[in-house]
Amino acid sequence: MVIRTPVEPMLAQAAEALPGPPVLRSAVAYEENLDGRRAVLFTPASPGRWVLLQMRRRSLVQDRWPDLVAAAGAQVPGGLVPGR
């Protein structure tokens, strides 16, 4: 399967409190987002292509975070679309 930009990212949902221990043990994931940024990172499937960073509103912004793009290019396997 090939996934191409743009992709609809996950949207955060507000909660009054974290779920209790029984729920957290059953594969529920949560994260605290302090800066308000949410993006999707695309790694190239073949060498010589670019890592892309797409914001929630579908704009490509990899030029704004060159250190993140460089780290992803060096450490994240190619052909993946890790989200969050």
C-alpha cells in the first residue's frame, strides 16, 4: 500500500482525567501535548527522496524543523508514515 500526502492526522480529544489503571493496562495510549502541534511524518520508500512533515491543516513544513527531518531520515526506517 502506498500512502501519499495529504493525510488526515489524528485529532486530540479533551479529557477531564487520565483513565484508571485497569483501562491503561488494556492497550490504551495517551499523550500530553503542550505545544499544540500535531503532524504526520513521511519517510521515503526509496533512497534519494525527501522526508516530509505535514501539519494538521495539510501544509508541508519540513523546512521549519530541519533537525527533526534529519533525525527521522537517519533513524526511522524508510517507507513509513509514523503519526502524532
